[in-house]
Amino acid sequence: MPHILGRQVDRRSQPRDCKPLDKFIYCEYRYMSTPTVVLLHGFLGFSRWGPIEQFRGVEKALARKDIKPLIPEVPGAGTIAERAETLANKLFRGRAPAFALVAHSMGGLDARYLISHFDADRRVKSLLTVSTPHRGSPLAQWFLEAKGPVPAWIRHIGTPALAELTPAACEAMQIPDRPDVAYSSYASCRPLEELPFWLRPYAKVMREDNDGMVPVASAGWGKFRGTLRADHIELLGWSLALPDRQSARPFNHRQFWIEAAHQAIAAAEGKES
């Protein structure tokens, strides 16, 4: 059995009339046709600031599993449409035939908009969202209305995106699903006493189970895969509280994103029931 691109290739899976060069191209195409995993950041997020990664250590963790993700950056405070258009320009200028999107927070709304409005060639095959406010977050409404320096600062740096993350705005947006895309989701949650002290006032605003920023009830979309024991920032590998074995802090974010990437790939390839 020959080796091509460092992988064993079974010639029985190739067309019988392939010439040697054709076989190389065919095998390369099969290798390249695996859906490309794309990690999408949320509100006021980024891909990388110097040595600081939004998805902390996730790119290297995925690489060790032979997954090379794209982690595009979109305007942190842009509208959903603006962020989705930027994402489309970055993804679709390449030749990757298929994409499996894995999105944190607002990135899931960007992805849904992209799928509905910018993916004319239907290259996106799956979307897995993680703590995405599909039905909005009461916290966004609170930041728009509350007094004080912190809400004022969030309004200053978060406009116009913040206004699109309220429950009313998300209900009015009506982004239709596409029937050929596999949608799935995770929520996240920690009890108030397990949240970092700076997140607790915001968690109290929502008055329902939440991760400090997004309610559990807002995060489900498509196939619901469960609720993770983590706060909203902890999901990305930034645990801003002391380690605690009893509360399973810090959340094992690297292992989670590896599993999420595999789930998104399987869904994109139609291998999930």
C-alpha cells in the first residue's frame, strides 16, 4: 500500500483508469475534501493579540489531533451582517470545498447569517454553537440601559453589535436555517457561587440559569448536545477564578474544543445520527 502526503492510500478506492499522476491528484483531493474546521469568536472578540489567543491553546491542541483550524477575525463590535460578510470574504476566497463551523457566543449568530445570506455555493456543511445567544441575552439590554462607568464603557466599545444581542433584536432578526446544514449547540452554566466575583452582578441580571453572560435557555439551536459546567469566558480557556476541584474549575477547554471539532466534522460529513 503506497504512502502519499504521509498517509497510506488504498488503491482499491481509486478509479481504475487513473494514471499515476491522476492517482496522486485524486488522493490529494480526497485528503483536502475533509471539511475545514473554523473557530469563530464572539462579541468584542479577536483571533490573536500578539501572543494572546482568544481560543487559548486550542489551535495547538487541535493540531496535535491532525486538525488545522481557521480562526478568522471579524469586527468585534460590528453588526451581525457586517461580521458575517467579513467572515464570508475570508473563508470563500479560498478553495476549501467544505466547512465545519464551531462558534463561541455571538460567532454563532454570524455563522447562521453567513449560511443564510452569503454561502451561495453551499460550502458550509455544519454549525456547532457554544453559548450563543440565539434568543438574545437580557444582559445586552441591561448594558444598553444601565447607568455607571462600566455600562457606559461597554456601550462605547460595543456599538452597534450590542443592540443586536438583546432578546427583542434576536427575535426580530429571523435568520432562517438551511435544510442541508447540520445545526447543533451547547449551553454553559455555573451556579452564582461558582462564578468569578466580577461576573456575579451580571449573572444576577438574567434571573435564570446562565454562564454569566448568556442564559441556558437562549443557547440551544438545532441538536442540543448538553450544558457545560463553565462560565462564558472559561469556555475559551480563561478561568478568572481560583482552581477548585469540587466545582471542576478550570473547565477542560482544550479537550472540549477537540471533541466539538470532531462532532462538527462528523456532522458535516453526515456521519452523525
